[in-house]
Amino acid sequence: MAVSISDEEAGDLTETRVDRVRAVAERMVEVAVAELRLPILPETASEALAMANDPGTPMNRLERAVGRDAVLASRMLMVASSAAYAGASVRTLTSALQRMGSGTVRDILYQSVMECHVYNGDDQAWARRERDHAIAVGRIGRLICKQVGLDAELVFVCGLLHDLGRVALRTPKGGPATAIDPQLRREAEQIAHTRLGARVAASWNLPSLVSEATRRHHRYRGFGAQQQGYSQIGHIVAAADVIAGHLGAGRPPFGLDNTCLEVICSLGLDPPAMVAAARAELAGG
């Protein structure tokens, strides 16, 4: 299957590297699709997410759907009892759903589905790092929305799933080593994982805003036919991603260079204050 990487997706690269990076990214996408690496949800989890995305779904229907997946139901209870969600012990799924609003239930369900059915596999250390980073980006994204006065309805889910395409790019343990230059690989993965993430979001029938976040969090400005496109959710997730990385959430921590600072400042945020607020948010559990 031929997959085309557009000029806009390669727009941040120098002219001398763009063709090589595009070719490697195209190959990465082709291999991931051909080898069926894109994560597929069990029917029960898919049904539960569809219900959670509909605010009109009665909680008893959602409870029945989740209850058919014992692992998912158990994980939801664990997440609902965590410090991030008030830290009170929850013994039954019914009490968890009754105690929380529909938006919180949706966020917990998405996190539980990701932990049960996506961030797993042979390399548990890698899966744990990906999970920790994804959750941090979701929580920081929610915090950013509050700071700038934007609707935070789906931002946690957008942050949680922003790097979904990285799962499809992950080479299984024991897989063949490649001779690709590491820097070239990183540049190609930045293009390929956003394309794959958008594919997964579409196959899961996720809200369009989530698909946009997976596609646009590395290139949220200057896309489209006239290079005038701007994705607000892509920008918010990009800023949350930068801050989470700086704080070492699931990744080795790094300093904030001018490019990183611009991502944050262009949202009207003060970087030191935002980093401090994010650190406090993540320290809360």
C-alpha cells in the first residue's frame, strides 16, 4: 500500500534531508500497516468508548458495557480510586460511575482502555513510560485550557492519545535492527507517528478533535493548501507535550530551548509559572 507524506508534513526539515526523511517515513507507515501493528480494541472496549462519547448515554448502560470486560472494569476502579481523582476508595463500578460526572467517567474510561489494551505487551518498561507520558500530557493539557479560559471537555483524551501512533512504530523485542541514522529515524518517526495516530483514531471512531490532536501536535500551524492552517487543539497538546517532556514524565527531562518556549508563550502563557503549575498537578498523583 503506497502512503504519501505531504510537503506540509515535511515542512520543518531542511531541503537536503526532506526527500530521505519522507521516504523513511513512508516506509515506516507502510510497514506498520502491512504488519497490522495498529492497535485494535476488543469489541467491549470499543462499545464502551462509543457510549462514553455520547453524553446522553445512561450510566447503567455504560456500566453493563464495561462490566463485560473484567480487566477493564478492574482497571477503571483502580484509576477512579487514584489520587488524580480524589483518592477515595471505590469498591464497585456502580459507585464510581455515580460519584463522578460524565466527563470524568469518560476520561477514566479512556485511560483504563489505554492501560489495558494499548500500553501493554512484552516491553513493560517502554509501555509504562509511554503511559506515564500520555497521562501527563492529558493532565497538563487540561490545566492549560483552564489557564487560558478554553473549554477543556476533550483535552485530556486528546493529550492521552496524542502519541497513539508511536505504538504502531514500536519494533517488537527481538525484531531486526536497522541501519538508519538515529537522527534521520527520529525525524521520520515524527512525521509517521502522527499519520498512524490519525489512522487509529479514525478506525476507533474517536471524536474528530482527538484525530486532529494526533495529527497536528507537531505541526499545528502553517499547513494546508495556502499554508495558513492552525489547529488550536494541536497547539495546546504541543505545549503540554513540551512541558511534560521538560518535567521528565515518561521521558528523559530536557531543557526548554527557544523553540519550546515559543510553543508555550504563543498561547499567552508564562513558561516558568506554567511549568510550576504542571509540576504541582503531576505531584498530586
